[in-house]
Amino acid sequence: MSEPILKATNLSRHFKVGGSLFRKPKILRAVEDVSLTVQQGETLAIVGESGCGKSTLARMLMRLIEPTSGQMTFEGRQIDLAQGRALTELRRDMQFIFQDPFSSLNPRMTVGRLVGEPIETHAPQLSARERRAKVAELLAQVGLRPEHADRYPHEFSGGQRQRIGIARALASGPKLIIGDEPVSALDVSVQAQVINLLADLRDRLGLTLVVIAHDLAVIRHMSDRVAVMYLGSVVEEGGTDDIFARPRHPYTRALLSAIPVAEYGRTRQQIPLEGEMPSPLDPPSGCRFHTRCPFARDACKTEAPVLRATDTAPGHRAACHFFEEIAAENPPPPATEGSGRTDAARARFALYADAIAGTETRPRAET
Ligand SMILES: Nc1ncnc2c1ncn2[C@@H]1O[C@H](COP(=O)(O)OP(=O)(O)OP(=O)(O)O)[C@@H](O)[C@H]1O
Ligand code: SF4
Ligand SMILES: [Mg+2]
């Protein structure tokens, strides 16, 4: 396999919280010892419950926050050591799309300035006229019109604002885009359009994507690989099809048992995910999932499992002591038409399926 475009090795980020003159601060382990790789042109999805460290990880990869320990490289260049010009070049090559398109766009700037600003930073040799032409080209790429350049963010719908955010991210000519829940703030009807736009841009421009998403339907339809996070660590990773068909970690099995599986023509075994995720201020000993795992045994309380290869497909790894036995004792049920799905989930699933299957193959602005 070729050298990955993005590589993180043993990345951790701890935050000190609650300290005072008389009390030592506590250490919150938001991300703990995460290693991952992303190949050129692929889409990696990062998934996990709220508070599991997805945004912290993504922000570290972009150097928007500093890691406590670990290394990161982009095309072999060390991200965590980059300074000055090297850092500017990395910021040109790696861009971020935020969850909330409204708060990430300066309301006092026109769309033309918002999209033109990164062009000015990264291509200062362009004349004002060339820059305007480039802005118009970028707006067209995301399904907006040239005259939108003179308007302000508040004049647009949520989906259009996210398109502006995407145009701004594309303005520096990046090779990799990290989207932190890029559609979760949007209306369901608009989400599929924006997801489709991102997938289309990725294919046309040869982009590499790292997408954080809560919604497994989004992940199913746009990612090549998935990393599942639990309480700061990656507990399972592998090809999307393989993970969805043959999840090995009990946490992934529980997450997936909650979504529709129309594509497979069978229901999944329902594995309840009970209770709250424990606090990263005081994570459980041994396997961090043991307090909620229906398969936990005594050994799980003391011995922390490491990511290791599964029996399913190359590159599929899971951090569970007993995944072989669990898979053998809990095979998928025989084929039956899906039940146990909510109408809302089924509708959303169909929406993404249509979008990606090409019902809406070109980006377009919603009205
Ligand atoms: N600046 C900070 N100071 C202290 N704690 C923080 C800080 N940023 C994040 N955290 C904590 O780190 C943990 C991981 O947060 P993070 O935002 O990365 O999770 P997330 O998976 O992105 O969650 P969500 O799905 O809700 O966006 C949480 O417990 C959060 O409270
Ligand atoms: S190691 Fe034990 S507690 Fe952790 S996921 Fe596996 S069975 Fe469950
Ligand atoms: Mg987040």
C-alpha cells in the first residue's frame, strides 16, 4: 500500500479542568493514543457518541489545537512540528468544514470576500480581476451563482451557507478536507444535497476526505473506511462495507443495530447500548467499554484490549479481547425483511441512497 497522505501516531490530547489555587486540576483525557492513516483519495469517517473525542482529534489533525503527545504527518511532512511557512503550506493543503456554517462565516463579509480571502492569502500573485473570476468559479462548483458573491451570509439558507463554507475551504486548493459534522446542523431534506456535493467534489477534484458524522446513514454512503471512537480511543476500524456487514467490537455492533439495514435485506440483532458514556475525567479501568458491554467478563475490568486484526478483511481491526467468540456465538440472524427501524431512519436512509445513487448527481442550490 502506498504512503498514506495523512498519518497520526499515538495521538493524545488531555485537558486540565477545574483547578484552583487550592485544588489540583483534573486531567480530562479527550483523545488517548489514537493512531490512524488516510490514503490519498479515500474518505475516512470518524464515528462515535457525543463527547468521545471526534472534534478534538480532528482539530489536532489540523493543528487547530496542539496534541499533548504523538505525531502527525501530511504527505510525509510532520504536522506537529510545522512552523511559519511550512504551517501556512499545510493550512493550504488541509482545510476544515465546520458543523455550523453560520457561526463560522463572518456576518459582516460578503460571500465574495469570504471566498476571496483565502485566495488572497494562498495565491497573492492573482490580480483582483483574476480573484473575482476564481470566486465565481468556486461558487459555481458548489452550486451557487456568481451574483451571490455580493450578498451576506444571513441572506442564505442553511444549506447554501454550508455551500459557502465549502467554497471557502476549496479556495486554497486543498488536497484534504476535514468535515466536522458538516451536515448535522442542516434540515434533513438538505443534508443529502450537501453530502452529495461533497462526494461529487471529492471525485472531481481528487480530494481526500475525513468526515465526522453521528449519522451512520451518512457514513454508510460516503466513506470508504470507518474509525469508531469510544471514550477517546479508536475501538474498531476497517472498510465501510466490512464494518457494516461484519462489525466485531460490541460497541460498533450496538451502534449499528440502531440503524436501518434495507440494503442487506435482513435485520440486525438488536444490541442495546445502555447507560451514558462514562466521564473522560475518570475512565473505567481495563476495557473502557466494560461498564456498558453486554459481553464483559472479569478480565475486561483489568486488561485493556489493543486494536488487532479481525478475521474478516484486511485492515479491519477491533480492540476487544473476545470478538472471535462473540461473533461466533452471535451470528447475524437469517435473512428477513427489515423490522425494528423507525420511519424517520428509513426515510433518511432512502434519501441518502437516492442522492448517492445519482438521483441528484450534480450539486445544486436549494431554493
Ligand atoms: N477545551 C476543552 N477543555 C476541556 N475539555 C474539553 C475541551 N474540548 C473538549 N473537551 C472535552 O473533551 C471530550 C471530547 O470532546 P469532543 O468535542 O472532542 O467530542 P465529540 O466527539 O466531538 O463530541 P460531539 O459529538 O458532541 O461533538 C469531552 O468530554 C469534552 O467535554
Ligand atoms: S474487551 Fe470485554 S468489555 Fe471490552 S468490548 Fe470486548 S467483551 Fe466487551
Ligand atoms: Mg464534535
